[in-house]
Amino acid sequence: MQPDAGGRFQAVLIHQDDSGARFRVELSTAEGVWSSEATVSQASGEVEWRPWSGPGEPPDWLCRYLRSALRGAWRAYGEDGWPRRFTRWRDAPDPRRAREGDS
């Protein structure tokens, strides 16, 4: 189900080993749904995605939230292990605030 406002992301762990973890990821907004796979390096926490499937490119702001959540999973890995799945909803940034910051 696509959200009416804001965006949702979901990550599902599909593989883990000594080099890191790989997640199936999905981003959803009222404009579309995008899916890909993301890898998180065990050594550095670097996040990389494969090409996205969906209508064009996903929103940058939602990709930043997903990257931040995956980095958080990496930081918690030592105590909690890799999460099997997580889903979060985030409000879209206010375009007026972005313009005010450009002044």
C-alpha cells in the first residue's frame, strides 16, 4: 500500500556474511514505488544500492532516510546483529523550508 503523504521505506535482510549485509529495499510515496538491493559494508558501514526499478528515480530525501537507517543498523550490529526487517514512514520535506534555506 502506497502512503497518501510522505514516504515509507522497508528493508528486508536477504544475506549476511563477514563482509556485511544485503537487504531488499523498497521505497513508496504517493507518486510511485521503487525497489532495489542495498549492501552495507561490515568494515566501514558504507551503503551502496543496485539500480532502482520503478517510475524514474526515487526521491532523494527518502533515499537519505533509508541510508541513515541502514547506517544505524550497521552501528547497532555489534550488540543486536543485523535486523531481519524494518519499515519506517517519514514526512516529505517542506519545499518552503528548502527555499528559505537557499536565501
